Amino acid sequence: HYFIQSNLSVAMTRRGATRLARGNTETLTQSINEVILQECHNLYTEGDDSLINIGEELGLTIEPPRKKINIMLIGNHSAGKSSFINWYIEETIQRTGVAIETQGFTLVTSGKRRETLTGTATVHFYPMLKELLSTDKIIDYLATEVTTSKQKKFPLITFIDTPGLVDGEMLYPFNVDEAIEWMGRKCDLIFVFFDPIGQALCKRTLNIVEHLNEFAGDKMRFYLSKADTAGTETDRQKVLMQIVQELCKRPGLNKTGFDMPTIYIPSLVQNEKQRCVNQIEEVCSDVDKSIAHTLQSILNRLDKDCDMLVEKIDETLLTDSRHGRHNMKAHSWWLLFSTMGYGMLLLLLTQLIFSILTPSFLSSVSGAETATLVFTTIQPVRELFSLIPEDNKHFVFAALIGTNLLFFLLAKILSRTKPRLSSRTKKTHTNRRRLIVDTIKIKQGDMYSKYLAQCGE
């Protein structure tokens, strides 16, 4: 038994060490930007004291930051969208070819293991896509490719490969224009690929680009893909001019300084003699800039959300303090008017009762001494009421009853209290405020320092 127990202990120790080593390895292989994004996301989502939970209890809606940026690629079929994704991640994930290979939306992302997710699994993996399900039959044309690639900045990116766009009688199983526009609202960058082989001026592509430009013009980047297949440099310039002229015919796209780098996949060059300037690194530069911008925005937003929560907690505690002072005044008003109301009611009842009872009757019931004491005590009340003329007594009594009811009414109105926080809730708010100020904001500053340190020498 001892031998078996010892072996089990050794095995468990080894497994624990293996998990720890694996966790340390994953942390070491992550870039600083990945670690920062992960930590920011955890601050918003993990634990009872996450920023989202704190916001919900305070009546605020706080959205968690995304761990990755979304980049959507659009263009006519065979424009090189899938080829670019394969090149960027240095892995053949997307099928490529002359045929319309991509008929739906494929999200390509980095993960712990290679996996292919179908429509329903994709929606569970990306809950934001639930809004898109209103588009008929689109769930059958959603997919996710998870790969272990860590090339370039891919761990921080989700590529969205869209259906190849064509004119004519091509029928899509769902409203592709509406779906692409919806995706465009969720993306950080939109890459528009034009290829030089006859399909660059696809009207469907131009129409979608024009609509996207209305709300996402700052996200859009235009590229002449497969530039090596355009022939000579003169031919390429003609194709570029033709595309730019066609784009500028659209009012929303008519802008100065129109930039369209020429790109191609080096490993797919068909004619070595017709190599041209390849600006594909500019695509990577645009991706890097977007990641940096997103990271800065998330850190800035974390700081603003913390300030907003602290302000809301202070406001909640201050409001509770005001309610406490209001309730104290309300109790004082209740005590005053209730005392006056009950006191007047007691006087009226005393006068009524002893106007009916005679001293002889009270003496026979309680004794002469008691009767004398009672009548001596209430004598001032009887003398007060004796001053009222006989003809006006009914009027005075009615007025006194009305005044008595008014006192009770004022006691009820002025004693209305406002809700207070429980001692436990106030303590929770105070502790969470301290957590935000002394821990989360300091951590945000440290993350910003780590991020900026990458820019230094």
C-alpha cells in the first residue's frame, strides 16, 4: 500500500509540475501586448469584484474589451483574400483557387489547438454573432478555423474572410450585402482587395464599399492584390488608375490622397521577370498600428471606466447619506405632528368623557379620593372648554377634529422616508472603491508603463 501511495504521489507531483511548466511556457511565449489585453479582459470579467459585476450592481452597463482586433477582408472572388490570410499566419487554413471557394464567412483565429467550428459552435464561440442570425440561413454559412499559429501579430487578430463577390445572376443563400455591412460595424479594420484580372470593378464590391464608407470610412484600406499578374509597370498603373477613377465616381468615395498599395504573395509569383514593388509589409504595418491603437484605447477606457465606477460609488454613498438626513428629519416631523395629533385627540376624548361622567358616579365607582384627584387634574381642560360659548361649541369641536386630522395627515406626509443602503452594502461599496483606486488603477498604470516601455530604447 505504501508503495502504491508513493507512486501515486510522485505521479500527481509530476502532473502538477507539468501543468505549471505548461502555464509558465504559455505566459513566456505571450507578447507583452497579449498579456496586457488578457489582464484587461480579466479585470472586466473575472470574479465577483469584476468591473462588469460592480457596474451591474450600480446600474451601469460596462462592456468588456475584446482580446483581439477584428479584420474583415472583402473583394471579388479570387482577389487573394484567403491567400493573404494563409500568408500572414504561415499556414494553409483557407482554400484558394479560381473558383468561388469562400461562399460564407470564415473567422480565422489563434488558439491552443487546431479546430474547425461549424455555424452553431461559431455563434457560441463569438456571442456577438447572435445579432446576425436574423439574416436568413446565414448560420449554415458561418465557420471558424482555430489554428495554433503564432506568426507575426496573429495571436492578437481575428481575420474574417467574406464570400467572394460577383456580378450577374450569382445567387447567395443569404443577404450577403447586409451581412457584410453588419460585420463591418464590428471590425477594427476592413481590407478591400482589388485584383487586376478583370474583376476589380465588380459593381457589387463597389456598392458594398460605398455603403461601408458611410460609417466605417476610417477603418477601410484599399489594396491592389495579385499585383504581379498585372503585366508590366505601365499595365499596373493603368489598372490602378481605372480602379481609382471608378471609386471616385462614387460621391462617398471621392476623396483626395487616395492610397492603394500594390501587394502580392511572394511565394505565389507566377512570372519572376515581371516582379513589381511589393508593399505587402504596409498591410502588416496597418495591422500593427490598429493593434497599438486598440491597446491604447482599451487602457484609456479602463482608466475611464474605473473613474466612472468610483464616481458612481461616491454618488451612491452620498445619496445614501442624504437619505439618512432626510429620514431623520422625517422622523422628527412624524414625532412632532403625531404628538400634537394624539395630544389634541386626548383632550377631546377627556372633555367628552368627563362631560358625561358626574363626580358622584365616579366617586361611587372609584372612591371619593380618586374622583377628587381626577377632577382636580382635568380641571384646567374643563375650564378651557367652558370659555367656549354654548352656541359655538359644535363649530369649535368640528374645527378641533379637523385640526387633529390635519396633524395626522401632516405626520403621514412629512414622515415619508427614502430607501437606505444596508450596512453590508455600504461596506461592499467602500471596499470596492478601495479596490478600484488602490489596485486596479495602479495595475492599469503599470500596464501602460509596460506598453510604453516597448517604445523606448
